[in-house]
Amino acid sequence: MRLAGKIALITGASMGMGKEHASLFIKEGATVYIADINDAKGQETADDLGDKAHFIHLDVTNEDQWQAAIEQIAKESGSLDVLVNNAGISMFNSLINTSQEEFMKTIEINQLSVFLGMKASVPLMEKSDAASIINISSIEGFEGSIGGYGYVSSKFAVRGLTKCAALEFADKNIRVNSVHPGGVVTPMVTEATGEQKAAIEQFQQTIPMKRMAEPKEISKLVLFLASDDSSYSTGSEFIADGGILA
């Protein structure tokens, strides 16, 4: 198993891609802390995933809660080998109609959380022989998108945060990389109807591979970066978009 004996923390892991990452990590031998602000859903996910999953309450925009989460992991597990900064939100609006509150909420959840997560986790991760931080960005971190003022800004920023940390901790056995998915088949996609369904189908035709990614295709990339298979990769950007940015 590729993550045998490793301790991992995944944010926003109560559902969606975060849960998919957690499930695969556990299958590959890791003990996973399911971090989420939604206590009920987070505990339900941990229960579903079995004995190697542990729920931990975390508001990713709160530095004190980050510190408390890491202290709990240190007390219970003694180390932290993998951090996946997965939590995020997406809000799109015209420039004139984007409020400061909406903009800052997106920045705090998508960008500030990555900074706080790395800052809180690194002291414990330095005790690992081979630690890995995976920051989930997006292909929107490479190009503009109409209405994506907060989202696109935050995803560009994740690239910069990743590279800064990769350089600082390269000689401390902590690798830091970012993952940039394109469209992914989620319940929102499969359950879409009417105009939304038509828009999704139109978008898929712009993808060179003519389809969106299955969740497991992104999780396998995250697994690769979490494992020692990627031991010489740090400060890099891993794109999984079906060829959109080509």
C-alpha cells in the first residue's frame, strides 16, 4: 500500500472531492483526519470510512482552530505526513455586483486557509521522514474567467503560496505541490437539468477529451503526490483538465 503508516489531514473532507481523497488514502493504508466545519456531515463521513478515519472540527479560516487541530493530531498520532488543503468555495458574479463580503469570503476560504494550514502544520510535519503538502487549486488559477474575481484570484494565489513554501521547506523533507483540476463529474453535474444541463454539455464539448474528469482521476493524482512515488517533485503544478490548457 502506497500510504501505509502515514497520517494525513484533509480539509473540506466531509463530502465531494475531499471525501473521495480520504477514501482512497485509507484504502492505501493511511490514517486520515477528516477536517470540516460541518460536524454532523464530517462525523458521518468518518463513520462511513471506518476505523482509520477520524473527524476533526475545523474552520479553515480560523488560525486558533488550525492550531487546535494540529495539537489534537500530535497528541493522538504523534506526527503528520500529508496535508491536503482541499476546502474551497466558488462564487461568480459581475464586477459591479461582487460585494466586498463575497470577495473576501472566497479569498479567506480558498487562499487564507492554505496559508494558515501550512503555517500550523509544518512544525509537526518536520518530524516526518517524507512529508507532503498538496494544495488544491484549479485551472482557473492559470486563466481569467468572467465573474470569477474572488475565485480566480484565490486560485492564482495558491500557486504562489505553494512555490514559496516549496522553496522554504525543500531541505526539511517537506514537499509542496499544487493540483489544478478542470471540470469534474460531481452530483451538481449529474443531477443538472434544463439550462444548467445544456451549459454543462456545451462546456464538455470545449474539452479536447470531450468529457469531464471522474472524481477518482483527480484523487489518484493527489495520491501520487501524497506518496513517496513523487519524492523528487516539489514546487510543481499538476494539471488534470482533459487538455483544456494545452
